[in-house]
Amino acid sequence: MKNISFKFYSVLKNEDAIPYIGGNLLVAADGLGGSGSAVHQIDRAKHTDMHKEIWSGAFGDISAISRELSQYIEELIAPMIDGKDDTSALWASRIVIARCVYALTEGEFRGAKLDDEKVRAALAEFIGKGLHYTVKKFDLKNGKYANQLLLPTTLAFIRYIEGEDSVVAETVWSGDSRLYALTSEGLKILSVDDEDDSGAITNLFYADNQKIHLHYLRHEIQKPCILMAVSDGVFDPFAPHDSLGAEHTLLSAIGGSNCEQDLADKLHGFFDSVHGDDATMAFASFGFADFADMKKVLKARTDKILSVRQRQAELYPALEVLDLSEEEAAHYVTSRTKDRYDYIIPIILDAIERGIYDVVITEKLRSIADAARGAYIAELETAKKKRRETALAELNRYVLTHPEFVVSEILNFAPMRRNDQIAETYTRFKRVAEDLVSELSRLRDAERRLVELNAKKQILHGQIQAKIAEYRKHFDDMWDDQDQNAAKNRGSVLDILYVWSRIDNSLKFGWGLQDIGKLPSVDRELAYDVQAFNSGCRTFHSDINSCRNMRDRIRTNYELLWKRLFEYLRSDERLTDVLLSPGAIHKFGFNGFADNSALAFGNGYKDGLLRKLKAREAEIVPCIVQALADGCDSSSVIDAQYSATKLDLFRTYYRLRNNPADRVKIKEFEKELLALEAEYTSLVDHAKL
């Protein structure tokens, strides 16, 4: 007989310890990456010989250990003293496995009665002391998060005694590293994971733990068989059917290998490729003649598991959704449809517009789209009407306040070739507009002349005031004169002042002049200028009033004709292009109104329709989900918006619901899987009774 044994360590996080094989022991330890994620920075100046300090302290008094164990511990220590900062998990797994191996092979627990709970408690205490020593010696500090622990790790080992026909395996563990046996009847779990319902480990080694419990079970396993101690990286990649996945991996590797080294390499390579965690395994076989015999003994089981695993892979979607409620089955697709709604709706709208058949474009969805389109067209028509009314109002205001630009900018330059009331009104309005512009031009000229006259009046007024001031001074100078003719002279001056005052008033009110002859001859030229100015003003005012009256009459006619023409424009938007110039159409925003189709309103029709559809998300999302469910046998134009795997699970659920016979078959296979899972724990369940 040739017993085959090997170990491997597929490193990802470097939290597992190198597994141990020797001295009738298989041992695995896995540092907890989450709770042991704190990084320890060691002061190298204080610890110049870490190799010796760790060796003598954390691993106990091992000065007289065997060369084999010494080499193993040195291999464990190597990453702890390489000058790099390491996690608490890395230190923990190495310290615990080394003290465990030493205690059971060369220390005080060699050959100890492990079925004695007190002995196991003492062993746990011995192992734990290495953790306490390390924390104190190297002044290790805990992490800043509440869930972090100092030096947390699992531990699992098998101590075995090989007999002629069987192997007695004593299994001891804490945490979720596992112990397995593999025979021709299949893989058997020899330990029970210390986990709660959430998957959190409930029993483990760490520096402050005073309540660590080492579980113990004894199993007698018929030869030929294989025993293994593994970390959770070996079975976790296959959840929820982890033992089936682990057995399939083992049997596939054995069946495809030529020797034990080939097997170790294949397993190592496989776990390197599925890296989700470190994966360690200590492997030992018993009772096989050689490797070829191992393959032969396990072939029937290998064929069975390969077949089950293949069917499981093929039926994976069905198994995942078999026992879900409809709400659970549709949850992802419903949630994803909401999340991707803004991307999905344009795809669906495009398919509807192009007349493409697709499972998601149901009659109900089409009716919703048609309703949204109708609502949007109505919205366009309302907006169009409002815009047109605004444009018309602005045009009306402009025409009434800027008649001078009507002929040159507002009215159509081309002659209007129509023989109806509109054409007559248009022609008359255009002519009246020209007359109004002409009359306004005359009035502006007159008003400019009026400004000039007012300026001339101010000059004449100033000259008259100067004369009045001159004669007032002359009168004041004569007041003290006692000459008998003085009173007569003063009276003459007063007469002259009175005449100039009347002349000034005539300038202000346009009166005719009298008594110019009473003025000295030297003053009469200014008086005659005022007389001529007043006469000219009377004539001018008569002319400008006549001009204003003419303007008002023409404007009244202008406004009346425009009112008629404006009503024609308001009642028929097609007249916009007929009556208004291109510049006016653009100026007042009439562009696009010539086409009576709401779809020609602006360039945002599709965007507006999408906006309407997006506003109906609460109605459309269930419609899409139901359409995907009803069309579960077909793909859709929106498939790319979903995870292909999750969408397939969704469709599988509805395919099973529509095909009860297939559901029964899947249910039977599920029962087969559950029965197989129960077989994996059969030895543990029996040992616990």
C-alpha cells in the first residue's frame, strides 16, 4: 500500500498559514481577513532579532524540537520578519498553527486524550498564550474599527490512527476551516462550521478570547479513504452547494491526474484561477495500492458527481428560482427597469416608430404610447396656439406704433395676386400706410419748424426784455429830476414801457401790434420784426393744425384697415406667408406656423414625446416587466439593459411556471441535491448522536 500525501497553499490575501502534514496530523488555520485587517507596524529598532523573539515567545520553548518541525516553523515565520507590515490575520494563523503542531507532536499534549474536554481546554489555553505573548512582546495595537480583533484565526486538525481496515480520525476545530474524508461513497464533512445565520464566525482564536472552545468528534472511516484539512477558500467558491463543488473539484482533479504531484499541481492551479480567498489543503490517503488504484476506486463516484455537477450547471437558473415567489422572481427586473428607464424608453419608442415587432411592445404598451403621443400633440397644439397669439399681439403692437416700417419691413414685398376682400383690404391698407408715413413726414418737418420758431421767439423775447430794462432804468434815473418838464418826460417813458410790454405779450399770445408809432424810431425795427414773426406764426399754426388733423384722419383709416387685415391673419395662419414679409415672419416668431401639422412644431418632437412617456413610468414599468415575463421564450430589444444572468433567471422562472412538467423534473433534481448534501454531513450527524 502507498499512502499519498501533499499540501498546497494558493495565496491571495496571505492570511492562511501553510498547512501541516506529519506526525499523524493534518492541520489548517485561516486568519480572519475582516476582523483581522488591522495592520501591525513593528518598531524594528526595538526588535532587532524578530526571528528569535517570535520563535522563543510566540511558539513556546522549542529549543529541542525536531529539524522537520523547526523547518516548518521557520517557513511560517518568514513573512512575519520580512520587514513589511502585516495584518493581524497573517500573524494569528501562523502563531496558532505552529503552537498547535508543536503541542501535539513534540510538546506536552503529544498523545493527549483529546476526547477529554479539560485536555482540549488546556490545549486551547496553551495555543492562546502564544497570541497573548505576541501582543505584549510586540506592543500590537488593535484597529480603529469596532469589529476588528487582535490576532483572529480559525484552527482545524485531524489526529489519525491508521488500522488494517480503517482509519480512526479525531477531529478538533474552532471556526469555519473544515475537515473532510473522501471515500468511494463520496465526500464526508467531519466538522461543523462555527457560524451563525449571518455567516459570522462564532468561535475562534484571538488574543483577548478567554472562552475558546475546541470541538471534538471521533470518526472511524473504512479504507481506502482520504483525509483533508482545508481553509474555507477550498469550499466557499461553490456556495450554496459547497460540498458538492468541493467534491467535484477533487474528483475531477484526481481523475485527470497521473500522480500525486500532478494532482497537487492541478488543485493548486485550479484555486489560483478561482481566487476569492486563500485556499489551503493538507491531503493524506490511506489504503490505496497506488495513485492508479485511487483513480479506479473513486471512478464510479467520480462519474456520478460529474454527472450531477453537469446537470446542476445546466439547471442552475431553474434551481435558483424554483422556490421563489413571483414578487421575488420579478424584483431584479422591476428594479433594473426603473433604474434604466431613461435608457429603455428611447429604445422602445424607436422600435414602435419603426414598426419593429418585439416581445416588450405589447398592445397595452402601444396604447400607452399612442395616448402619450396624443397628449403631446395636444400640448404642441396648445403651445403653438399660444405662441401664435403672442406673435400676433407683438405684430399688432408694432404695426400700430411703427407705421413708418410697415411698407418697408412688415408687408410682403411681392404684389398680392388675389381678387377678394383680403386683397382689397391689403391694397388699401398698404396705400393708406404710405399716406400716413408721408403725412407723418410732413408733420415731423412742421414740428422741426415749430422748434425753430420757438427758438426765434426766445431770442425776440430776450431783445424785448432788454428794451424794457433799458427804459426802466431811464425812468428811475429821471425820478429825482425837479425840472418842470420831468413829469412830462417820465410819462413819455412810461408810455414806451407800456408799448414794449404789449409787444412782449403779443409775442407770447400771437396778438397783432398797435402803437408802434409811439416808439422811438430807433426801436421800431425790432417791433416790426416781432410783428412779422407773429404773422408768420399764425399762418404756421394754421398749417400744422391742418397737418395734424389730416394725420389723425389717415391714422383712423390706417387702424381700421389694419384691424380688418389683422383679423384675416388671426383667422387663417396660412395668410402669414401671403401678407407678411419673410423678415417680419422671422422677427415676430411666425416660423413653422405655416404648416398646420403639430408634428412640424420645432425640432423637439421626439424629445417631447419621450418626456411624456417618462412621466408615465409608474404605468409603463409593470407593463414592460409583464411583457418580458409573457415573452420569456424570446429575447427583446432591451435585453442589453439587464444583467444577462439575472434576466435569464427571471425568464427561467416564468418558463417553469408555464411548464409544470419541467417544474416537477427540476423539483426532483433539487430533492436529489438536498439528499446529496445530507450525505456530506452524515458522519458528523452520526458522531453527534
